[in-house]
Amino acid sequence: MRMSKVLSGGFFAGQRTYIISGVGILSAITAYLVGDENVFTTMNSIFTLAGIYFLRKSTQRGKNANSRKIPKR
């Protein structure tokens, strides 16, 4: 495996924001169900992470836009 592919993200290149938003929303719901958060904190977390998801989605250009391109030598 080439190091440039690892540094640019490989299979998950350009998907990091979506994964982090999804995991954050899942963790906010889990924290509410366990009893660590109240409904207002949970909704605040969900709306914030969903906003980040949709902001990234609206600024993405092209089919596989990736802002971490590593120049080839």
C-alpha cells in the first residue's frame, strides 16, 4: 500500500465529516437513553452535528471531492 493513499484517507477519503457526525449523533442518543443527558442537551447535540453534516454536504464539489489531496512526486 502506498503511503500517499494512507495519508489521503484511502477508502474513506472525504467521508470523515459524515462518519464523525453520524457517530456523534448516535452517541448523543445513547447518552440520553442511558440517562447521562437530558432531552435539551441531546437535541442541541443532534442539531449541531446535523448542521455540520449538511454544511459539508452543501459545500462538496464533484462526485468524490476531497480536500486532503496529496501531490504526487
